[in-house]
Amino acid sequence: MIQTLFGSVEQEPTLLEKLKSGVQKTREGLVSRIEEVVSGRKVIDADLLDELEYTLISADIGVSTTTEILERIRERVDCKLVGDSGELRGLIREYLLEVLQTNDRPLAYVDAPPAVIMLVGVNGAGKTTTIGKLAAHLKGEGRSVLLCAADTFRAAAIEQLEVWGERTGIQVIRQNTGADPSAVMFDALSAAKARQVDYVIIDTAGRLQTKTNLMAELEKMRRTASRIIPDAPHEVLLVLDATTGQNGLEQARKFTESSGVTGIVLTKLDGTAKGGVVVAIARELGLPIRFIGVGEKIDDLLPFDPERFIDSLFAQ
Ligand SMILES: Nc1nc2c(ncn2[C@@H]2O[C@H](COP(=O)(O)OP(=O)(O)O)[C@@H](O)[C@H]2O)c(=O)[nH]1
Ligand SMILES: [Mg+2]
């Protein structure tokens, strides 16, 4: 049932428009720059390749991906498979899509409700906002949803989730500030199981009040979840702020090492030209991108589809 988290973008022209405007800045920072570099230069020489390398790295697609793209271009130039620089745009596009597709995979299969989705990531990444958007969407599809306020670090965090709960008409299971996150989750999962709710979405802290290590706490939460519902959490989504670009990767590695992350939500794509980081993330972490955030409003969350994403980025 979790496979139907969102419909496909193809079926909804408004989603496609949203995607296009969401990647507008990245298109300017990446694709338009590539076009500038190659335009009016027929010959592919060392200078052109250097400029291309610089452009790709500046757009945050990552050093390893950039190196591989350039190797591929050089190989094809050497074998005379590439006639002129006009073909380079297509080659880069092809390679970026390949990286995203290689790391794509279907959502977890959940045979009996509730499907448990946990969101993790540092403070300010956009976890709570993403939960609100996701919950609204699921409810709109006629699914029952329960939210769990396991970010107990600040009172404001719980209240923020409650605001989303009110806005969407979805119940939020909470305890007081400072409560044990695993205990709040225990309550939420027990309630969801008893009521046969379709989805439980768990908000978590980016930082803890106690001296307990955050990663150890998240690990404990996962163990607790699986004791109540076997296989839960079905999806652990790491929320990353796209505006931090490459700097977010190191932090992402920490989470993926200890939190059993199954997918990425990349937020704030609307505000950055560093959207190319999506490629670096997929490649370096070997994880699929599940959703992208393109604004602060309730319907500003889009399902991620490699082909649609690349199409929108390279659209003429
Ligand atoms: N522009 C933009 N802002 C976002 C997006 N997602 C979240 N935000 C904003 O980022 C800030 C932090 O979000 P929040 O959900 O509180 O992050 P959390 O600490 O991880 O729970 C808020 O002001 C959100 O409105 C997005 O996709 N685009
Ligand atoms: Mg939050």
C-alpha cells in the first residue's frame, strides 16, 4: 500500500509546472551555464573541458560524478564518437539521469496497515513541514493518517506539528517537552495499530535535550517500532536542505550509517541553484530521492521521478 504514496507527475500537469518552477534556479545554475560554455565553440579542447568541469562542480553535482562525466566525454572524443560540442549537453543529461535511475528503487511493501514512515534530519531541514505536506496529500487520497510528535526537544516543535494537525484535520500523538521520543512513538504506533490507521508519520528531533546521542536514540526508536509492528519503520526518510549543497552530504552520511535511512527528501529546491546536489546525494549515499520540497505551502511537495526531474531541468 505504501507504493501509492503519490500519483505520478505525468498524470498531473500542475505537478509538472510546479516541478519546472521549483528547479528554475538550478536550471539557470547548471544547464544554462553548460550551454554558455559550449555555445559558439565547435572544437572540444582542453579549455572547454576545464570550463565544463568547473561548471559541474560549482553546481554541486559532486567531484566523483563530474570526474566520471568528463572521463566519458574524453573517451568519446578520443574515439571520435562526439562530433562537436553541441552534443555535450545531451551526454551530460544522459549521465545525470543514469546516476539517478541507478539509485532509484520502489517503496517498501507493506502488507497490512499501518505503514510507518519516520523522518530524520538536522534541525531546520524541513522535517515537520514535509510531514504536514505529506499528511495532507495522503488524507486527500482518502487515507487515514496519524502524526507522532517525537521531536520532544523543544515545545515549539510539538506545537508546530499540532498546527499542521489542525490544518489537515489529523490527530497528533504527543507528550510533554523533554519526553522520551521512543515512548511517544510507542503510544502512536499502539494507537495506529488498534485503530487500523493507514499511515503513521513520525517527526523526530535534530538534536536532543538529554546527553543521549541522537543517532543512538534514533536507533532505539527503530527497535521500539519493530517490536510493535514487525518491519516498521517501513521507510526512514532523511530530510536534507538543498540550499546547503555539498555541505549536507557529510551530515547525511552520519544519519545513513546509523538510522537505517531508506530514502531522501530534498527540501528548499525552490530557493537554490544547487539542485544538482540531488545527483551527488543519490550517488554518494546510494539512496533514492523520494520527494522534493519546492516551497513552504501545503502542496509544495512533489514525488521524485528521475526522468521528469532531468526533463524539467533540461527543458528548452
Ligand atoms: N522554501 C522552502 N522552505 C521550506 C521547504 N521545506 C521547509 N521549508 C521551511 O524551512 C523551515 C524549517 O522547516 P521545519 O519543517 O521546521 O524543519 P525541521 O526543523 O526539520 O522540522 C521552515 O521555515 C519551513 O517553512 C521547501 O521545500 N521550500
Ligand atoms: Mg521540526
